[in-house]
Amino acid sequence: MMRLKDLEKVQKTFKEADQDYQVELESEKIIIVGPPDIVSSEIGIRLSAFLFLWVNPRRLGRVFGSAGGLILPDANLTAPHVSFVRAARLRQSPRYFAEVVPDLVVEIKSQSDRIKPLEKKIKHFIELGAQVGILIDPDEETVTVYRQEGELIVLGDEDILTVPELFPGWELPISELWSPIFTQAETKA
């Protein structure tokens, strides 16, 4: 039976070997997660920045990136690309992994990912109590929103992402998530 202590040993081995891999624990199996591709990484940073700029001044809670591990009630350890936990549920960040199901979980498809496992991961978070799950697919330029109740909502470039149950008043045009293409004049500045 794989335990968190075993996972910590594996993480330490990667760290000592100077390897940039994350390790997750799922159903007593260690999952090695390579770094995201550059587009997925940029989308994650962009979304995190937009969320942080809304959440922080209002003291709504905490926004985490993919390096922040979460221990779930089913004893799995995972690190979504972006997550949010309301302030009332996590008054202070622990130095170790947080033992909490985030209120919002975001997965971003990397070039090597398949959609079905990402959908399954988000649905699992929803089953455990996450209010909202978001799956971002840069290849299709779509954002799929999952909620505890209601149908999936698929958004495209012309749409605006809102999460009123967590961020009242926050709006993000989907087109703002994608990597910009700089003009030649911009690159000379």
C-alpha cells in the first residue's frame, strides 16, 4: 500500500536528481507528471494572474499554482494547474500540503495530455466537494465549466468566463487566456 511517506521519498529522489517532475498519488499509485508545455504554462500563469488580481484585494481566499500539492479526503495527493480555496476554509496556508478540496479547480490540457483523464480528474474534484471545475483546451481554444449542479458550459473565444458563486462581479474574456502573438513593432520596443 502506497502512502504519503513513500511519495515523499520519490519526490526527494527527483529533487536530488535535479529533475523537474511532479509526483501525485492516485488510488495508491504514484503518478509522475512532467512539466506542462510552454503554452499550457503561459495560460496557467495568465489565469492565475487574472484571478489573483481579483481575489487578493477582496481577501476572498487563496489562489494556488500547479506546484501546490493538495491532500484530498480520499488520501490522494494532487496538484491542479490552478486552484482556489475560500478564505473561510483556509485561513492560513500550511507549510506542508494543504488538506483541503479546493472550491475551484482548473486543469489545462498540455500537448501530450488526453481530455478524458482531465475530465475525470475534474469530475472527481466536484464529487469531493469542489464547487467549480474548469478544463482549458488550448488546441480547441475552449473552456469547459463544470459545476456541482447543472450542465457543462463550453465557452469559446467570443465568450466571457464568470464564476459568480466564488468571484461575484469577476469577468474574464476567454480570448485573454490565449498566448498573444506580438507584432513586429512590439518586438522591437
